[in-house]
Amino acid sequence: MSYDLYVEKPQGNIVTQIQLLVCEDSVTAARKFVQMVHSRRDRNGNRSPSEYERFIAQEKSLYIDRLGFIPSSPDLSALPPGSWFLQFTFTLAKPWISKDDDPFYVAESVNPVRKDKVFKVPMMSAASWKGLLRWTAMHTRLALQKDTLSPEKFAQERFVQTLLFGDEKGEEPGETKDFAAHLDALKPEARQEYERLLRAYYELEPDEPLPHHSGRLMFYPTFFDLIDVEVINPHSRETRAGTHPIYLECVPQGAKGTFTLLYVPFDLIGADEAEIRRQALEDLQLVAEGLQAMFLTYGFSAKRTSGYGVAEETVRDGFVQIRIEETQTPPTSTPTAPEPSLPKYLKAPGMLKDEYLNPDGTFRERSEAELKAMKKSDHQEYEKAKKWWEREGKAIASQPSAEPEPKPAENPTPTWLKREFDSFDRLCEVVEKLKEKKQGGAG
């Protein structure tokens, strides 16, 4: 679909109208852009959605939700042992800012927020989540601890993070740069031990280059539900007045997004079950602590050093499910009602004892001699059995016996361990308790 830019008032959705603002002068374009994107508040502080936010709600309900871009928990039975799935919906405590790669957008004074290329909904990409969580784990567990960790402990922690996130950026044969060089500079004496651990794990010779490999963590994008505009107005030092406002498109405080993460220890397939469980829970603890630090302290946005891009402590619909069978509590035995007492001549309801029946299932009449030889109590039971046969048994025996249909063997569906949480503190507590429980051998 194309639009004639020379039409006086071209039609289209809100995204198209914003794109066509490049035809206006910069001042007019910026003013119209703010009118389309900025949400207003009434006297009571109630926020009314902007035209763009109504467009976002429509795109999410019609396409993003229906097409499954926000995934639900996968079938863990189809994944390797120790796999886990973590998901929660967070709320922004401060605005979230990023930079889109749209080369033509309204005017030079307007910075567009990152959006999905198809649906034009503000989003955080999976790659961005991975990079920021990796940086947070590196910063909290390596950079801040470098003076207290021995070279061996530092190398071991770096090795664990490499298995989680994949090979380090800048790890090239014969040299390191970027992220790998930064880690080397944090503790140079740990480099040799780190290489030894990698080569031993992947069975490499000393002259072979370190491997390029993917990590155990798989990230998903996050789509936000709101959009707004922040304004920076640089002031002249001489006049102390604003010169040229800069409009930063952003996701505002109070917006919600869903974070989703899948852990698949494909490199542990065939390993000892106890070792898989241990590593899966230790990795989950590392991720939980990293998520808490990233969402609440360090942020996940541009300008995060200025406080942008942090979330509230509480979350919604948070859960983690692990491919470890849940320990089932044995059901409490409930007292059953006593079975009704049967006459002595019956072995089950509607069934005479074998001593009263012929091999063909008919009643066995006794001779005079047999009756005289019976005890009085046995003779009385025989008479009762005979009367019951005439009254009920003969009719029951004449009915064709229904053969029970064989039931197909049922494969019990395993119950995978699942825990819910409503805050980042609670997530860390849940993981810590799981780790202690499994290490203690309780299930």
C-alpha cells in the first residue's frame, strides 16, 4: 500500500499519519506528533489514552495475543530433564526509553522508541533482554566480587555464565576484545583456568580455538501496552531560556509488559539426574537474583544510569515450572462405610458359595443320606441357600455373564514442579527453598 504525499490530508492509521509528518515543517510536525502520542490527564489525575495507545490495544488484541507472541508454558515432557520456564508481568516504575532504527521519523528533534516492525507496538527485543541480563550477572557476580574471588572461583563463575548465555562477544582465536577482553582485564590471572574449563568441557585440544556455542537460556520479546512522550528542553546559558525541545518517545510509568524465559540444558542430556537437577536449580538461582537486580536496581532502558527503565517490586501472574517431578503427598485415607453383612451361604452379593453349586453353575440338590449326615446348623443353611436360589439365584444365573472390557493401559502424566510468586523477593525465596529441599534429598 502506498500513499500520495501530495494529497492535502492523506488517510491511514495512526502509524501512517505519523510517518507522513515528515512532509511538514519540523515545528508543525513535532506539535502534531505530540497530539497523537501524548496522553492527557484530567483534573482528578485520570489518564486518558492517546490515539496511538488505542491503536496499540487494538493490535495486541487482534494479532499479538491471538498469534501467540506472548507464549504460554510449553510441554516440558518434550524438553530435556532439568528444563524450566519462567514468566511474569511487570509494571514500570519509571519510563522506558530506547532507540528505534527508523531513518525517517517526524523530525530530527523526535527520538522514536523501539517498535515491532510489523505491528508497530513498543517492544523490548529478546536480544536486548539477553544482553542486559548477562551484563547484570557479570557485574554483580564478577565485577563487584573480583577482589574477594580467587582466580579459580572467578574462572568457575565466568564458565557457568558462558554455559548460560553462550560464548562471549569478542572471543576470537589468538585475541580477545569487547566483552571478553573486559572480563580478562577484571582478573587476568583467571584467564588460563577459564580456558582450561572450556576446553575440558568441550573436549578440545590445547591448539584448538575456543568454541562458538549457544547458551541454555532462550529469551522472548516483551510488548508494552502504553506509549507517551518525554521532553528535554536544553536552556541557553546566556538567556536561561529553552532553545530547541527534544521529544523522546517512551513507554511511560505504569505500563505493563510480560517477561518470558526458557531454560534448556541441552548440553546435559545423558548426564546423571542428580547433577542435572543441581545445575538447573543453581542456574535458576543465578537468573532469579540477576532479574531482581536488573529490574529493580540497574534498569533495562536507555538512560538507565539516570533512573529510567526500572520496574516495581510486585509482579503479576508470576510462576516458574521445572521439569522435575513434583513430590506427591500421599492421600489421606478416609474411612469407608462398612460393607453390608452377607448371609453365610453367599460368598459375594448375588453369588452362592461353591459348595452349593454344580460345576455347570446350577444348584446342587443333596440326597436324603447327605441331608441326614449334616449337622443341624448346616442343614438350616442349606435350606436357606435353596430358598434363595429359587427366589433370586436361578434368575441371576440365567443371565449371560458380561465380560469386562479390558481397559487400555494409562500412561500417568507427570506433574512437573511449579511455584508461583508475586514479587522479585518472593521469586528468590521460592528458588532458595527449592534448592535447599532438593539438596536435602526431600523429593
